[in-house]
Amino acid sequence: MKRFALFGLSLLVAACTSAPAPPPAAAQAPAVQGVQVETDRGTLTLSTFSLGLGHQLPVKNVPVAVPKVGAVKAFVVNLPNASGADARLYWVNDPDLIFSNDQQPLASSVTPNGQAGYSISAPALSGRTSGYAMLVLKSPGGGPERYYAVGLGAS
């Protein structure tokens, strides 16, 4: 009986002192799917807007509320089948101007982020104190382009 009590006590001590191994870091913090922007205020998740209906109708879907920041460091894209080669980065005075045909994309660099996506940045955005930084992505499968915007000038 003494052995049984000693064995039960040792099991109880072992159960209290051994903890399961923590999950790997990747399992603790999965990548956020979508589009984020790295700014002077931290990382913000952006909502998309588009012309709608595959550009068949002139319907503008400009966002009502666009986050405002003091500076944009990079856009981070983590979307299935998204390609950095299909991404374009713009600076415009007004979000409506992105729909005009005379806008030229900024010279930008695309960097794989080690996950399922990439980061895109443009040196021309540094020092901007007004207007909007806008990312335009082609939809996989030929759907409408997706637009992401962040306002510059307020922190």
C-alpha cells in the first residue's frame, strides 16, 4: 500500500511539473490574410474597393472612411494567388483620381515576406504629407481590380 501511495504521489508531481511543449512560433501568430499597410502608427488592415462589375459599368465604389497616417512604409499583401508582378502603387491627391486613365504608378520594389505574400514599397511615398497612397491589385481569374487606400498627413 505504501508503494501504491508513493507511486500515486510521484505521478501527481510529474503531472504538475511537466508542461506540454509550446506550439511553434508560426502556429502562435498566423499571418493575417488580406492587405495591411505598415505606417508610423503601426500596421493597419485595409478594406478594398473597386470600380465594380469588372469595369463594365462606370460605378465608382470609393471608400467612405480611409485611415489617415503620417507616413507609409510599405503595403503587405497576403492573399491567395496574389502576384507582386500584378501590383501597382500610386500617390493621388484625391481617391477619385485613381479611376482616371492618366495616373502613372510609382516606381516600387516588391519583396517576398517569407509567408504566402509580399511587401511593396515606393521611395516616392516618403516625405509625402498629403494625398493618398493607393495599392491596386489584379484579381486572380480576371475579376475587377482591387484598390486599397490610406490617407497621408494626419498621425
